[in-house]
Amino acid sequence: MLNWIRNWYRKLRMPAAFRAYERELRAAHEEEARRKFSTVRYEARLLAANKALEERAQRRFDMPIAKLQLEVVALEKQIDSCRAQLTNFERPFRDEYQLLEAEMSLLGERRRNAYAEKDAAAIEEVNAEIAELQKRTNAVRVDLAVQTDLRGQGLTPEKLRRTVQRCEARLQAVLDEQESIRREKASYLHHSPDRAEIDAIERDLQALERRHVQFLRDFDAPAERRRREREHEQAWLNGA
């Protein structure tokens, strides 16, 4: 009678015990999967192969792009310089001088009145404005001297415009060439024979990952579950 009660009680506890047993086996199965299907070696090989391919691409494509970039910088600098010189040529210096002279005439009148009235505050204010106007006038003189120097070099607005047009055409050609090389590089990285090693490693890695997934799924196969249930039941009822 006592044995019957003991056996009945063990059978009653068996489902909960099996669940604990199943968790242990699943953890062990997953740990075995991590060891058996580790991708570390493949990932290291893939990293090295990608790095080698990128280095070859840099030598083949990036150096020409960098050389062209030097020309881009030089052309942009020349275009900016020519446009600045064109702006100088197009400035209405005569009109600017007339405005400055008119301002100076008005300030001169204000200063005479301030001195006549012995208004110290007004004198200080007008003298400050005259000093500022003189700075502006000197700046205009400097800019006009630049134009005089440009003309002395034989430069004219027409020549500068032609230079800008030539530089812009060349700049666009260089930019187009850079873009063409970048497309060649992208094609090389994805489709060149040098990529064969990377493609092979990636296929092996994908196959390993598929086997990993299948190995994990096998644990939940109905036949495997029934086998574990039988093993656990036999061991449990035998007192293990």
C-alpha cells in the first residue's frame, strides 16, 4: 500500500519534473549549438577578406580620386578669385566716390556748426563720424588700386569671364570623372573576381547558420520530445 502511494505521488510530480528536466536539456542543447556552430572563425576570415578587398580598391580607385580632388580645389579657388576680381571690375567706383564726397560735405558743414556753437558733444560725435567715413574712403581707394593693378596685368572683365567658363567646364569634367571612378569602385567591390573569396565565406557562413537553426529546431521535433519523455519517465519511476 505504501509503495503504491509513493508511486502515485511520484507520477503526480512527474510532469513538473519533466519540465525542469526539459529546461536543463534545452540549455545544454543550445550551449552545444553555440559551440558546434560558432561563427567566430568565419567572421574573422570575412573581416580579413573584406579589409584586403577594400585596400585593393583604395589603391586602385581612391588614389586617382584624391589626385582629381586636388585639381577640384585648385579650380574652385581660381573660380572664386576670378569672380572676386570680376566683382571689383563691376563696382561703380565713381558713384561710390560721389556719395562719399557728398557725405563728407555734409559732415564738414555739421562740424563747422558744432565748432561755431562750441558744442563739445556735437564736435565729438561729428569727428567720430568723419573718422569712420575716412576709413570707408580709404577702403574704396584700396579696392580701386586693386582694379588698377588688375588692368596693369592685362586683365579685363571679358578675359575673367572666359577664364571662369573654362574653369567651370573643367571642374564639371573632373567631378564627372570622380563620380565615374566611384561607380567603378562600387562595381569592383560587389562584382569583381577579387570578391570570390568573400562570396565563398559568406555562403559557408550562411550554410552554417542554417544548420545552427535546424539543430535548434531538432530539439522540438515530436520524435525527439517523445524520446526524452520516455527516458525521463523511466528514470523518474526508477527513482533517479
